[in-house]
Amino acid sequence: MASILPSTRRWFGTGLPYVPLDDCAGKLIVVEGTDGVGRSTQTALLREWLQIQGFSVVETGWTRSKLLGPLITEAKQGHSLNRLTFALMYAADFADRLENEIIPALRAGSIVLSDRYIYTAFARDTVRGVSPDYVRKLFGFALVPDLTFYLKIDIETLVPRVLRARRLNYWEAGVDLGLGWDLYDCFVKYQTRLLATYDDMEREFGFATLDARQPPDQIQKAMRREIEKRLFATRKRSHERDGRAGGDAAEGAGAAGAAAGDGAAPIA
């Protein structure tokens, strides 16, 4: 089984002053992208693969807070949320999951897989006219992920994919913004704006970007390679450290043994 490299854990902004981070030894991996790009599929495949490697894995996702999730669902049925209420309710949902799911799992040494993260709020709230600076400060209590995958897609590919899979949704189509004459027109214009905002964040936050138009198995292989490269302590990396240790072989071997496990299983 592979071991995971130590994290340099930090807050996105001011953080939670009463929560120490020095004991959060796990890893936080985020899968981001707009509706219909295959996030849930890729997250499920990653979870299965990581568990096979011997890791404890905790999965979380947008609006899955037991405290706030049902309330958000109910509030959205009335189609009456204004942009700030929309932003604050999602921030409260995320705060509950962060403190009661994500941080405890990281302290236990688990890998946390998050289907969407604060970047979803950044994109949606900004498109709805909320100040980008305000939204970033609002989510300043969030942890910076160890790795964020961005499933990137173009609007020409996204539209038919979503239409084949399900009916258009009021909020998914951004109908509240009044961008078009009908549900379809609103959807295309809203998603176009979301995609542009995600592309801006790709550069701002250094996402690991993957082409969501590829077959799912190819996307998954690329994600696994990136995880192994960035987060796993493999035998190869251990040997490289031993080589750099030079004359102090005993000390070098001890440091490598503490940092590396048995090596990650190869990707099929």
C-alpha cells in the first residue's frame, strides 16, 4: 500500500481560529466542474480505487449537510432566493460539512473526496452578480485542497450531454437571472458564463485540468496518475531521497522509510 506525503495544511482565508490544523494528516481531493461533466462518476471511481490501495476514504458533496441540505432544497422549490441569501445558505451548508465531516476525517488520516467545493460557490455567486471579493472572504474559513481536478468542457458539448441525461432544472439553467426567453436559452447563456468563470479560476487557483470530453476511463487514468505523482510517497521517490542523502546513508534510509510506504499500485 502507498503512503501519503505530509500536507502543508492552510486556510483559504482567515480560517477557524479555534481549529488547529497540525494534526490533519489526511488529504483533501476536490473534483470540480459545472453540471453534467461527470464529476460524480469520477469521484465514485476514485473512491473505489483509493480503497483498493488500502486508504480510508470519506466522500462529501455540495449541499449534503444533514443540517442545511434539506433546508436549501426546500428553499429552492419556491424559486424566491435572492443572490445573497443563495450565497449565505450554501456557505452555511459548507461550514457544517467542513467542521463535522471534512476536518474530522482529515484528522483521522483519511482521504476526503469532495464532489464540488468552494469553487462552485465562487462561480455561481459571481455569475449571479455577487462581488468575487465578497465571496472569497465569505469562504475564508475553508481549507485549501491538496489537489483540485477541474473537468473542463465547452458549451457545444455540454448542452446535448445534459439534455440527453435529464430535464433542465430551474437553478441549473439560471432562470432566476432572466438571461433568455425560455428554459433552454437561459441554460445555454448561464452555463456559458459559468464555464468562463471556471476558466478564470483555473488560472487563479492552479487546478489540475482534464478534458471532460474524453472517455471516462481515460479521465480516470489521468486523475490517478496525478494523485500518485503529487500525493503518494512511492518507492521511486524513496530511492531518489536515499540517493540525495549521500554519505549519511543511515539517516537517509531512516527518513525515506518514515515518509514512504510500500509503493502505489500501478494504474491499469
